[in-house]
Amino acid sequence: MYGRFVGLDIGSKDIRVSLIKRGLRDAQLLQTIRTEISPSPTGDADSIAGVFKAYSLPKGDIATSVAENPTSIRVVKFPFSDPKKIDQVYEYELENISTFDPREKTHGYHLVKNEVGSEALVCVFEKDQVAELIKSYNENGIDPKIITYAPLAFGALNDLLSAKRPLLLIDIGETEISYSLFDESGIRRVRSSTKPVESFFEKLNQDGVGSDRRDFSQMVISEDEGQDIKECLSPILGEIKKTIQFFEIELKDKVKTVELSGSLSLIGGFSDFLKDELDRDVKKIYIPDLGADNSAVFAKSYALALYGSTFRNGYLNFRKDEFKYAGVDHELRKVFMVPGALLAILILFLIYSSASRYYELKRSVEEMETQIARVVKDTFPEVKVIPKPKLFMESEVGKVREKLDLIEGVQGELTPLDALKDISSSLPQSLKLTVNQIKFETGNKIKIEGVCGSYQEVAEIEEALTESGMFESVTRNQTGNASNGNTKFEISVVLKSKV
């Protein structure tokens, strides 16, 4: 999806937005926005509408996620990896392994390819959850094109995670924990939970440590302080250990690296605390485009923007069936508006240039035709009407050339008169014949048609011409009976060139 695209992450106290620009080859981060949620009765809806208006953000090219936990997450395996084929059968497979009717839920899948086929990571939500989310956006003039499951959206960060695999990316926000497991090929498993985060804040408030969910960077865990925070984090720690154990059984390999993002990852010393507890390499996520300070805070919104802008078959999007996106792709129009306008201008310029050249040549042709007509009229004044001067002139010139060819003879050597003298002098004086036609077929070939007394005389004529030595060849073409008992003949001779 070319053009600007928004990744929208809504927390309990603030809204985080990553705005990217998707080109033909890569994506460029244009802006990150973080704003507090309005305390008004309508809550985040007013805040979202205000942010989109204030920063002129696209209201349709948006990717966001369902905040609640899914009803079910299933892994459906296939011996093939064509998304079109999987679309046709995965719902039947889901129905076979589920205790609910998939038609009563909204569901989608993210395709994970492997050496023998593929696995569909199917996420199932209640229809009301998606319907209410879309309604809350639409009421404020916002219509997200992509609504997905956040842990899957983190798969868009695969190329940015350079640590050793298998790698577990844990996003600990203010309302939920998201787990995204990566191997060498990319994302493999996902899950999320909300209860450990709720327990964390309950303990935090009970112990009087603080209830501020906005600035966790002020909290510190170290050997000298933060023991009470460690106690509050115990539900989260337990959840993380169980998830790692579960994923390692699924993957049949040890998770080597843990990367952290989200608000709670800002707690000072939290990475070292988990490193000691998990006995693994643990560090905060780093995304070059976001920088060290913003990577953990905007990782989710940035991942959503990347995932949504590269959406294709095999990606999860709940905007389908009765929730199908029906908006217009304004950003795509903007991307191609300038090239399209330039192309239109270029086409118009080429048409104008071609038309100008056409009329210019047409005027030249008309002037030449006028000149030709004038010359022909002056040359043939006796002809009153000449509809096609050029063709008329060509015809007349052709006639003249034919006449010239008949009389010009062999240039610089024999003339037609010389040829007639040669023929006459070659015939016996006593021979009586009548020549009806002498035709110059070429410059040195002559055809003689005439009448004599008998076939014997025809033979004498042929013999006399041959023995004269004036001709290259003498050929009797035909003889036949004529009137009064005479014989007609046709003889062709080829003149010798005189040196």
C-alpha cells in the first residue's frame, strides 16, 4: 500500500502513532506522536479524532489491533503454502478442532511457511469486539483499513531484530503482554494475556508504590532498591517463564534472546532483573528509525504501520466479511497523482507535437501539389481539366520514355537506321518479300514480320541474315500460310555492336 500509513497503538493513558511513507522499495518513518487520552466521557475517541485532525493524518490508511485477548489461538497445519488454497479449507479445519462454531466468531490467520508446507496461526475473536471497535472509530470519522492481532503485527519487525534466534519479543504495555516468537525464518508463535498486567497494577496500588501508569522510567529496580517493585512484577515474571517454557516445547529448542518493548520495559534495571531471573540474554528493543529512547515506546505502533502497509495474502486482517473495509484509497491516489499528471502532460505534449508536425507536413504537401498542378497546366495548356496533376504528368512522361527507348538505339554505337540498313543489305537482291512490321523490342533486338512466296524463301531469308555476319543471332520465331498461297514469317535478330 503505497503512500502514508498510520500505525495506531492505544494504551490506557495515552495514544501512540507512527506515521510512515511506503515507497516501491522501502518504508520511511515520517513522524511519531504520543498524546494523553482525554478525560472526557467519550475518552479515547475524542483524543484520536483530535490527533488525526491536528496532524492531518490519513483517516483510512490505518492499522490497529483489538485490545482484548482473543477467544482462541489455534495452529492449523497444511501440506501446502498457497494462501488461496488455505482460504478455501482452513475454516473447515478450524471447525474440526474447535469447541465453537467458527461462523459465530470473527477469525483470520497469519501464514507461517516451513520446509514441508505451512502453518496458519488462527486468531478468533467475538464479533462484538471487532464491531464495537470499528464503530468507535467510525463515529469520529476514522475507518482503519487493517485491524489485526498485535503479536502478529510484530512479525513486521523481523528484519530489524538482529539478536540470536530463537528470539522472544515481549511487549509489556499498560493493559496486556504480547509475546512474539521468532526463529530464523521469522515469526513462529504468538500469544497475549491481560491478567498479569492487571495483577501488577493491583499490587502496585496496594503497596502504595505508585499508580502512575504514564512514566515508568522513574521506577528503578536494583540491588539496593526496588524490592517492592520486584514483588509487584512477580505475576508478570511468572507469566513470562511459563510462556517461554511453552514455546520451547513447541519449538523444541531453547529461547536464546529476549527483547522487551512497551511502557513497563522503561523501568530502570528491568532488563537486568529479567536476565538474572530467566538466565538468558535480555535487552530492550532497538529500532534504528526510532532511536534508543523511542524504540520501546513506539515499537508496537511502528510494527502495526509496517504490517498494515505491506499487507498481502497470508496476513491477518479482521476487516472482511461483514466488517469489510469499503473506503477509498486516498493515499494511493496521492502517490500516483503527480506521476499521473506528469504522464498526462507528456502525452498531451506528444499529441500536440505530432499534430503540429502533421499540419506542417500537410501544408508543405499542399504547396508542392499546387506547384505541380501549375507546371502541368503550363506544360499541357490544351488539357482543360487535370484532376490528378501528378499522375497525369507521370503518365505523359512514361509515354515519352517509351518512344525514346524505341529510337535511341544503342547509345554511342548502332542506331535504328543502321540496323535497317544492315538487314536490307543482308537479303538477296532477287528475293521478293513484303515487310509488314519491324519492331525494336530492345536497343539491339529487332523483330521482323513479313510475307514472301514460300517456306523455301523464308529459309533463304534466315540463311542470308545469318551468313551476313552482322548479327549476333538470327531466330525464326514462326511461319505460316498467308493469302494467295504466300507464306508469312516472323524472325528476330540481335544486332552486333560496332567497335
